[in-house]
Amino acid sequence: MKRKQRIYHPKWEMAFEYLFVLIGSAIIGMSFNVFLLPNRVASGGVSGISTITHTVFGWEPAFVQWAFNIPLFIAGVIFLGKHFGVKTLVGTIFLPFIVFLTKDVEPWTNDHLLGALFGGIGVGTGLGIVFRGNASTGGTDLAAQIINKYTGLTLGTCVMMIDGLIVLSAAIVFNIESGLYALIGLFVTSKTIDLVQVGFGHSKMAMIITDKQNEVRDGILNKINRGVTKLSAYGGYTESERLVLMAVVDQSEFTKLKHLVKTIDPSAFVIVMDAAEVLGEGFKRA
């Protein structure tokens, strides 16, 4: 039976992307007010700058974020072109708006470590959702892209430099301990973004070298119901050509695959790798 293809309507897809930007920005703004700000965790970005200025000068974080985000967005359009789009502008404006709306919400914890951990998870979740909407919340990411364009430094280095300066400022303005908490928040945020982008469903990719290729291939196709790709390879020692079978399976199917190969050919050479994200037939759609 032929699998029915899903039809994507461009307008609906665009609407969902805007919804992702709004939801993600709301999660970031809320996490900032209930976890990061009350515990003085300045884990990089414009939000980190606003945490420092709020503590030192008493400035409203939302206004500080607007004061940085909007000029940085304009600078991005001038120096990098107009490819950022309306969605990034929406995130740039809506995030501080949520910060302003939720400024009177009581902190959910006054423990600095919990604030750094759960604040990092909240911000990472929100950013991951925004990125899935093909947008960003602007801020220091745009500054990093401008520096990258005119200095030749890698984008990762530019982001690390800017966030590193903000974390260092937190350590100087507050104390070393606050700087360390900020590093924890920054690390958790990056890992959570990856988790939201890729998901929990890690798959396994197996490269199988066996003298019983047909039997192994048939077993994977018929007993596990997964596809197999044949790759041409040459033995580095023997200089002889032989085929390598490549199969991608869900993590729950990996034990079955391993048992299948071992039963058919106990001397088979198998290399197993994590496949963080698999798109296509039988797996997640793009």
C-alpha cells in the first residue's frame, strides 16, 4: 500500500513558524524573570547584559533589551543584508515585551544553582523553538555575525567572545561564584537547544562488513523492515574491493539488528554510530 504523502500549505507553514517564534520568545522571557534575573545569572546575550544593568543601576531589563536588540537588528540589516526577515524582528521585539509583562511574577527559586540550571533549560527550550521557526531573537547573535563578516573570525568564536565578556563582567560586578553559575546556565542552554532541535529519538547507524551480504541484507529488509544501502569500499590491507552494508534503525531496534547479524555471521565486522537526526521514509519528515 502506497504511503499517503502529506501536503504542506505555505501559508499554514508560515503561520506555524510565527507561532514558534512567539511561543519560544514567551518561554525565554518567562524563564528570564523567574530563574535568571532573581538569581543574578547573566549567562550571555542581551539578557545577561540586562541582568547586570538591572542589578547595578536598577534599569528595567525589558527596556535595556529593546535598547540593544532594535539597533542591533537595524545594524544587521545594514551590514549583513535583509535576509533576517520579519520573524526575527518579531522575536527581537516580542521577547522584551514578555519580559516586561512578567516582571512582577514571583521567582520560582532563590537557589542560584537551580536558577542557572532551570533558567538554562528554559532559555534553551525557547531558543530551540524559535530556531525551528527559522528565526532568531536577534541580540548579540547579530553582533557576532557582523564581527564574523569583518574580522574573518569564525562565528562560533565571535559568539564565545561576546558571551565570554558578559560572563566575565558578571564575575567582576557580582562575584566569581555568579560568573560560574552563568557558565553553567550558558552550557545548559546550548545543550537544551540541541535537544529541542534534534529531539530525544536518537537512531543508530550500523556499517556492516560481512561475507554473507545477501543473508544479512535480506534479514534487515524482511525481519527488521528497514532499508539497506550498499557502499563500495577497498580493504586497506588486502587492497580488495568489497561491499559495506549501511542500515539506520531506531534505538529500540538496534538490539534486534545486532542479534540478527551475529546469528547470520558471527565474524561480521560491525561499526555502530549515533545518528542524531534522520529524515526520510520511515523516520522523521523534514
